[in-house]
Amino acid sequence: MSGHLSWAEAGVIGLLQGVSELFPVSSLGHSILLPAIIGGSWKRDLDVSAPESPYLAFIVGLHVATALALIVYFRRDWTRILGGLVTSIRFRRVNTPEEKLAWLLILATIPVGITGLLLEHTFRTVLAKPNPTAVFLMINGVVLLVAERYRRRSVAGRPTDETPAAPSAPTAPSRFPTADPLPKSDGRRESVPSARVATGTPTVSEGEATDRRLSAVGVRKALIIGSAQIAALAPGISRSGAAIAAGLVEGLDHEDAARFSFLLATPVILAAGVLKLPDLAGPLGDGIRGQVLLGSVLSFFGAYASVAFLSRYFRSNSLRPFGIYCLIFGALALVLVNR
């Protein structure tokens, strides 16, 4: 079976999957379109819709490496979140931000988890072909642009910091010491570490401040954002793109929407990869396990680099470049695969 996956194919697809899994441009869509555009043995060997496809097992197995990269990058967040889940179960409470965020992530993962188990095979066999994938990629681009436009209009309609605010009653001191708030680019305010560290007062790290904001998202919004990932069962629709777009529509800013989508993606991607590992350990993996290892290593480093870049990018940038890219590449792929 080694002829079904060369070392070059494994290296290119492994790196492509790791990078594009977290970019809002659909990793599966690119893994389908690139071989179809190249043609030849790539088109023949790298066909996810083929019965008992080792290629499908390969690219889904790479998800384990991608999920591990996310866990490593957000290791402090996951330590807090898992700690919150443990204390929540132990003391039968949902009080702290960590406890709330842990349960929000669990609840938001349920819809896509159930749908994926029931419909993944149907979506793959019916839609995982170059033409439908190119069309869905263009639809993905439209979704990103529409969500971005909606977000900008929503922010433009909000009162600015110069708008007089009604006086409010004094509030009791918080049990959690916070730092000096600084305005974000869209007018919101974010707690960041301040000079109070010099006085010995505990401060809140940027990651903790973000997680606390996310813990206040609420069950309804979390379910909407999590359910948006279901659209990614259609090849060409990005899981992270759908979740970020839904987050923007629900009032999150780009940074928080991206961070929530990355945290949400971790258990989903990990579960998808773990479910395919037995296939790679069986006959489908015969003769290609070395290629699987190479692809996994490249996928890990590609995913780590991309999440590090995107976490910085979404602090001050938008989905617009990705939406334009999806429209252009989807249209170009549609022409090339039918030439």
C-alpha cells in the first residue's frame, strides 16, 4: 500500500493540514483541491472519497498532531480549564470563570460531536469531490465577508467612550484583583497586568483576562458558536472560520472569537484523529506508517506556528483577507479541475 502515499505527498499534505486547519480557509477543502489541481498520481492516490481510502485515514489521523499543538500552545489555559472542571465536579458548583468556561466548552462541543458521528461518512462520500468542494470554499469566503461586515456595522452602531454614561451605584470590591483597563480597538475594555505588581497585589495575566471574558459568553452563545462547526462537515467550509464568524455575529471581538474557536476545536480535532488511529494501525496503514509519522511531525509544527500567528493577527486584523482568498482560490480551483 506504500504506493498510495509517497513521502512527498505525506510531507506536503502534512504541512498543509497543520497550517490550514486553524486558518479560516478549510484544511479538508485544500487537501481535496490541491491533489485534483496537481493531477497525475496525486489525484489518483489522494482521494478522500475513495472506498477504504488510506488518504482519508492519513489526513484525519494528522488531527492528533494538530490537537497536540493546540494543547501545547494553550497549555496554561487548559490547565486552568481542566482544574476548573475538576473543582466543579468535586464541589458540585459552577462559580469560578474556569469552571464556567470548562462547561461552556463541553456543551458547545456536543452538537458537532453528535452530528459528526452520524453524518461524517455521508458528507464525505457525497460531497468530498473537487467541484462541490470548490463551491463550498467560495461559500466559506462569502460567510467570512458577511460576518466581518456585520461585525463592523455592529461596532459602528455602538456608543463610543465619549458618549456620556449614566451614573452607576458603587459596587463591592471584586474577590479577584484586576488591573488597569485599557480600551481595545473596537471600544471594549480589557483588563491587563498593571504596575500594581510593584505593590505585591496579584495581577491577572492576559490569558486569564481573556478566559474570564469567554466564561461570561453564556450557554446560548456558546451553543450557537459550537454548532456553527457543523457546517465544516461540508469540505470547503472551515471549522475555525465558521466558529469565528458565529462569534463575531454574537458580539465577540476578533481576538476572543478566535481564541474561543481554537479552544473549541481542540477536543473536536483530537477526537476525530483518535477515532482514525485504529485504521492507521490496521491494514490501511500498512506500508505508510513512516509517511504518517513525517506528516504528523510537520502538521504539529505547522499548526503551532499558525495558531501563534493567528493569535497575534486577530488582535488588530479581520477575516476579510481570508474571505477574499477563499473566493479567488475556490473559483480558480473550479476552473483548473475542469480544464
